[in-house]
Amino acid sequence: MAQARYKSIVDGIAIRIRQGDFRPGFQLPTIREVMKEHHIALATASRVYAELEAIGLIVREVGRGTFVRDTSLPRGLGLEQHSIRSGAVDLTFNYPSLPGQAEMLRDGLRYIASSGDLDALLHSAPQGGRPHERQTVAKHIRNRGIRVAGEQILLVNGAQQGLAVTVMGLLKPGDILAIDALTYPGMKALAHTYRLDLESLPHANGAINLDALAALCKKRPVRAIYTMPTMHNPLGYVMSKQDRVRLAKLADQYNFLIIEDGAYAFLAEPAPPPVFTYAPLRTVYVSGLSKSVASGLRIGIIAAPLNLMPALEHAIRVSTWSTPSLMVMLACNWIESGAVDLLEDQKRQDARQRQNLARRILRGCKIVAHPSSYYLWLELPEELRSDQVAADLERVGVLVTTAEPFAVTPNVPHALRLALGSISFDVLDDALHKVRRATSH
């Protein structure tokens, strides 16, 4: 009987939300008010709101209350790539491309077709790539300050798979993973999928709070930390050299693994050396060519200590076996010719120009971003709710991401993350003016 009562309350509130009686942004009664209205226990009232939140109809915010969420906004926006309707502008994902890259691909494929051992491309490569390919990539990541032999390099299908391989190969369900309170949604999803115990770390002065990490390590056996020290996503900060050294010392002191994500690191130049250089026996460095070259290339890079390589190679074998030989050959040819270095330099300039455009249009707004980043974090005024702003923008043809996919803590800030790198300057200019209008009232 209690079960039927609880379900009927859930259904009643859900119907009122779907019919529009409770509009997006409407503040629902407190749990205690629900108890009194329906004459139910605290546990039952809490369960009502928990189920409504699970099905995506409401959002609970610490210190503010419980609100109806805008269900016109796709769930997981910023984490899952949805189909984009014709005419819509996508500010949720970055797949930066420069003029001339299509011709560069055409020339690269012609070169492969007219030279080399094409028969070898029809066979699977060893897990992690062939020795000469791994050595080529090892030379390339010296640009990031990482100096390792090819034996310490693994090639995978994009940086996202690099993170998945690292988690699958080196962590176990229940392991404690320290992570920024705002972090890359792909890693957050991985952690939940592999049932890791997430411990969020606050930010201090725009960077991860290492005092909080040290305090956490004294209380709990942290197995690993996930960090983006160079060009954090979504905030764009670059960790100081002093903090990188301290992080390495904490890893030694408390015996934890560092998972360093360098997917956007090429945009920050100059930048301090990677954390990998200060903790080479405890750090797995993950990067790729999706942002610096092309998102469709899907070449990911893992640099790791030799003793961790067998576990990582095994994880590759049981997931995707190997990276497509044609894509790896194309990438290696571009690395050896200097084309990748040239593209990275051009994209740094492109990102700076886009940031300048965004800062001009959004002048007076509260922006957090690196000056050469392909994204920015836009904090909203107190009176605005991010889901409503995102839904309003979606209705005028602009897709943006709220803070929800990036937030590890229950208290999600009202902010938008704008990806600047996937569209032309004219289209970006128009979209940013729409963002400005939507966030100015």
C-alpha cells in the first residue's frame, strides 16, 4: 500500500510538470512540506524527489531548493553528441578544422596509395602500435616536454579510449579516484561506468586545491587522481610549476597514480613541463590528435611507465585490439613531415582570435578561460538558471552546455560552457550575440 502511495505522488507531480502546470524553473515545495501535504514519512518524501530527479524532471540544488528542469533540453548535452537539426549552431563540442585540411587529407591519402607496403595496412597492428610508429609519436610528444622511448608509448583510438584503457587496465571497482569538482565529462562517465569512488576536489585561485588533496589522502586510501594541469576543461587554467612538483611529491608520499590528460595542452604555449616529468614512475599521460589535427582521425596517445605497459596493452586487446593501420600511417606521415606542428601553431592562433571575439562580445560578463583556449566558462547572474538559458538558446538555434555534465558535486553552478572551435567566425559572432542577449536579462 505504501509503495502505491509513493508512486501515485511521483506520478501526480510528473503529470503536472509534463502538462505545464509546473513550468521550468518553478520551485517545488520542500521535502518537509511534501511530508505534511501528503501525510507521509521523511524517507518516503525523499524517495519521491529522488525518483523525479532520476527520471530528469527536477533538479535539487544545495542551499537553493528543488526546481523543475527544462525537459526540452536534451539530457547529457555536452557528454553525448546529439543529432544537430538543420540550421542549429553547435557550441557544445569542439572539432576545430582549418581551411585547407581537406586538401591535406587528399594529399596524404595519395601519398600512402603511391608508396609503402599497402598490404601491411590490411593486417591488424600489435596492441599499442608498431615499434616505428610508437617511436615517431614519442618524438612528437617531446613538444609537450615528455621524453620517453617508443616502448613507453601506446597508440589507441582517441584520447577518450586512452582514458578508458587506463581505467580498465589500472583501476578496480571501488578504487578511490580524486577528481576536480568541475571536470571533463568523459572521465566522469568512465568513473561511474567502472564504479570508481569519486572524491571531488575544490578549486583554489583557479587551480586544483592540493591542500584538500593532502587532507583527503590522510583520511582515505586514494588510488589515483585525474588531472588536466595544462588547459583544464572546462576552466582553461594552467597549473603552476610549483603545484606540479607538489602533486608529484604527494603521489610519492601517499602512493597514488596520476592520470594526466593533455588533450588540449598543445594550445598553451609556453606551459610548465607536464606532471609526467616530475613523477615519471607514477604518471600515465593521455593525449591525442583529435583537437590538434582532426576529430575524425581518432589517434590517441598514452605515455606510461614500463611496469604498467602490460596491463595497458591487455586492456587495449580486450577492448578494440588495435588502432586502424591506415589512420596511424597517415598520422605518422604528418608528424614526420612537420604538418602536425604547423597545424598546432595555426590552431593556437585560431583559438586566440576566437577568444578575443568572445571576450569582445561578452564584455562585462563573468568569463573564465585561457586566452588561447577553444572554450570558455560563462558564469550566469544569480537570477538566471542555466537549464532555462540553455533551453532558450536552443529555441533560437544555439546549442550550449550547462555545468551539469562537468560537475562532480551535487551543487551544480549556474554556468555555461561554450565551445568556440567548430564553426566559422561569422556564425560564431552571431551565436555569441544570441548568448549575450539570453544572459543579459
